[in-house]
Amino acid sequence: MKIDIDTSVCIGSGQCALTAPGVFTQDDDGLSALLPGREDGAGDPLVREAARACPVRAISVSDSGDAL
């Protein structure tokens, strides 16, 4: 699994960190960030839901080359 965060689009709503706190956090500016060592999603089933919860679609999740 590959997770990409477009920080130029992110508005810092925090929905990703609320939905999948084991993978996402917010940086000092309040923008979405991946926790160290969790760049691959760590098998968390909520990663895709966190991407869907993003109100500005700043998060994309892909495996096999298909982005969500």
C-alpha cells in the first residue's frame, strides 16, 4: 500500500488522524502527516476510510497502481 498526502491541498481538518490515528498525525502546521514507520499503512484497515474522510481529497491510497 502506498499513501500520498498532497500538503498543498490539505487544510488540516484532522479527519485522517481521527479516523486512523495509528497511521496519520498532524505536523506542527496542522497538516496531515504519516507517523514514522507507518508510510505503508501498517496494515491498518482504516487507512482507506481516512482517505475518504478527507474533505479536500488530499490523501490518496494505492496498491497495484490504483489510487483511491
